[in-house]
Amino acid sequence: MIYAARARPGAARAATAVLADHERQQRPQLAAAQDDFTRAVKLIPDPGLRERLDTVFQHVRTL
């Protein structure tokens, strides 16, 4: 999702459509995964890794 969002502005027209479609497909899946992600990330014992994964997940949700 992050790659698609960053690559889309500089991509060729055909690739732009594919990347935008990928983003559209991922948004509802990310929303549906929110509760599972929240539970799963709590199981990660390393606080730095837990925080980083949460940061990335929340960033992706804003794209």
C-alpha cells in the first residue's frame, strides 16, 4: 500500500491505474484488519518493534 501510494504519482498512465486500483482494494481490507491488528500487536514483546509496526499500520490507514 505504501509503495503503491508513493509510486503512483510518477508512474506511467497504465501503471497509475493499476496502483490506484490496488489502493482501493486494500483500504477496506486494512479497515477490517484493525481489530485483529490491535490484538496481535499487543503480543509482540519488543516495545520498539511493536511501536514501529503500529506506526506503519496507522500511516497506511491514512493513505
